[in-house]
Amino acid sequence: KYKATGLLAGISYIGLVALYLLLIRYANVVISIESIFGIMAILILNYIFTVMLVQNVIKNKNVNKATLETFKKFFSRIVPACIIVVAFCFVKWIPISSFGMISFWGLVLIAVYNAVITRSILKIKAEDK
């Protein structure tokens, strides 16, 4: 549907998944069934962010403006989830704590990776035109 922009966003998504799994591997986190649900939730949230970003890039034609708009819209909607995730990090029960830590690192990675890598990839593509 989004042609080259969607393909580049998909490649960026695969890179985020790889980096996220490496981050989980080297973080001191217990992997449980609950933490696997956290991984799935983060991957779904990143997919939603990527779709919003691609739609804004196609609509605005300016990658920096579209990225800023997407960050504002996306993170303003998930503020309650961010608060819950931080609270879960401090719970003493290991399954909930692991869910919180995995989700926390995932949200941090979504913010940093999309601000640096995905924006750069889409910006390079936009400059080629």
C-alpha cells in the first residue's frame, strides 16, 4: 500500500525487533509467559507507531515534521500504559516485574530507535526524490 516508504519502514521494524531481542538478552530480566506477552505488546505498539509515521510522512512530505507529530500523538495516547509499566517494574512478584521491565525497555527502545534510525531511513528516501 505504501510502496517504497512502507518497505523501508518494514526493514526498520525488523531492525527494531532484532535490537529489542538483543536488549532483552543482555538485560537482567527473567523471561516468563507474562514477559512474552510484554514482548508481543511492544511489537504491536511499534507496528502502530510505524503505520502512523508512514501515514504522516506521506501526508506531510516532511519527515522531521511527520516524526514529531507522530511522537506527540502516539506517546500522548500511551501515557497511562507507560505509568503502569513503570509501576510494574517495582513490584516484588517476579512475573509482573519481568513484564514491567521488558515493556519498559521496549517503550524506551521504540522512542529512541524510531527517532534515530527510522527517521533517518525515511529521510534518506525522501531526499532521493
